[in-house]
Amino acid sequence: MNINKQLLLSSITLSIYIFSGCQSEINSFEKETSSNINRDFKWELPNGVIPPRVPESNPMSSDKVKLGRFLFYDKKLSGNETFSCSSCHFQEFAFADKNKVGIGSTGEFNIRNPQHLTNSAYYTTLSWANPAIGTLERFIILPLTGDSPIEMGVIDKETEQKVLARFETNETYINMFNLAFPNDPRITLDNIVKALATFIRTMNSFNSPYDRYTRGERDAMSEAQKRGMNIFFGEKAECFHCHDGENFSDSTANEKSFFIEQNFHNIGLYKRYKDGNGGLFENSQNESDHGKFRVPSLRNVEVTAPYMHDGSMATLDEIIDLHSNGGRGDGIQNPNLDPLISAKKFTVDEKADLIEFLKSLTDQELLTNQKLSNPFINKSEN
């Protein structure tokens, strides 16, 4: 199917983004330039990889990255001091979780699978199905201050003040906030969110075997992976229509992007999605959006199981079977099924090669990068 036609059929693009009240975010990104980075900061990206978008209100700096790294791994940030961001986002799993759905600081269960944070700075929406969450800053505040103590549990002003007091009396943090925010070094929730977002923007993954192969290292991929790549980018599988671009997701942008697209798709997991977890429908209330979710990046997908918005798939084989069959079970009958989700009827060999290709997207450097690791354990790196 022609890509332009597909976008008309199944995409929520810039017009919906503006309709959702996010014009201010778009305007702030329009002003982005390379000058929106402190002189001491350098992106550690391979040649040819364009940096992600950075809001004018939160420029990159090395000191802010350092502060964000400490905060990411610090349990003092949760209401009851039992949880950190890293409790749901593990580096060895590309900053994903191994639970089907998120389990928060009070032991309560969320309704969604915690997404991996790899290359999340490149997404145009950070939520599974909310077009309004277009920046990391807007996204991070949700697990911190949700309307129930499901995740970090900073649910009211009283708890917020208790959390902030833990950092306000810590000399190490006082010094780090002074360096990270020289014009406004107050220890506030806003500055905490900005520091976390800055650190997460450095969780970038562009050194997988696939990346090295495309940069000219011809033996970086196995023959099976190369065959799988040809299937992935071929018209039989049509994977690349939704898993495209540098992030293998069609809701991707970088600092040079002109158009900001947000796309959501129904891939036929269920004939009827559960109330309260119906995807884009929960925000738009349009029945045609029932079961539509943002396409997750495939980078490091080998280590980010379980999969799907509800963690209902445990293996890559299940994912390939869904696309081979044109849906899962009675999900094939879903009236909102995306036109690109049709029976591909992959052979056994094609399935095996596709899985090998997906494994070629695993970036071992990201999974072991000391600059992204727990600073309370790896003190020599600080």
C-alpha cells in the first residue's frame, strides 16, 4: 500500500497534535538549534546520526546529565523511599522492565507495560497512546506525581515537600543542582524533571550490528540477519512502513525534522480491547481509534520482553506469528485493524531470519555503558 495513503488511513499527525493542546511544545521545538547546548556538552553519537530534539527551556549540559543520572537511580525520589526510576527501567534490558505491567512503589499494578527508554528522546509522543505527551519533561512528571501512588508516589504537596527536603539537606545534591542550574539552582520538582529528561536524552543506541553494517562493516551481521533485513524492508513483510527511520518507529523526529508526525496503529491483538486500556480511544473518544497504540522502537527488542502495551507477548516468535497471521486470535476480526496488518504467511525460514534480524538491533554498548550505569555502585565513574 502507498505510504501516503496509509498515513491518511491510520495516522494521527501534526493537526491532531495541535488539537491536543500541544502547540506550545511544538513552538518551543521550532526554536531549537545546536546553540541550545552548553559548550561543555557533546553528543556521543556516530557520524551521520542527527541529535534528538531538545526544548529551548531545558538545554543540554554535562552537569545536568550527571545530576539526572544520580536522580534516576536514587530511591529518595519516591514518596516512600523504596523506588527509583531504575526500579522499572533496567540498563541490561535497554532500560525496560521484565514485568508484564508496571509495579509501583506501593506494590500497585499499572495497566501498561513499562516502555524501554532507549532513544526515547527521538519519539514524538512518549506515551503508548496519548498525543499530548510530546516531550520527556511532560512524560516524566506522570510517574512522579500520578493521581494514585502507583509509581513514584509523589501524590500531593505534602509528599512533594518531604521528597524535596531529602535533597535540600544533602550537600552533594546541593552542589550538583548549583552546577546543573547556575541561574536557578533551587531544588524543585521542575528542576528534578529537567535533569532526569536531560540524562534520559543520552540513552541513545546506534551501535548495534545493524548500525555497524550500514556504516560499512560488512561482517557485522550474519547471513541470516542480512536475509531477515531484506525481508523486513521488503514489500511482503512491510515492517518498515511502521518501524521506519533511525528509531524504527514512525513517531520519530530529530532536531532537523520539519514535520512532527504521531502515528497510532491497531495491530489486532484483540477483537475488543479492555475498557480503560483502549489505546488512543481513551484520549480521543473516537471509536475508530479503539485499540490504536504508538509503534514502539525495535531497537534492542531482543532484550525488552515482554512486548505490547499490556505485556501480553513474551517472545519474538509470538510477534512474528502475529504479523504472519494478520493479527492474534480473534484480533484478526477487529474492525479497526490497520490496513498494513494482513496475513503475510511467512515460511519457517523467513520467520527465523526475521528474528535474527531483530537480534541484530541489540546494542551491547548501550547495555554496558558505564556512563549510564548506577553511580551509587560504580563510584569510580563519578
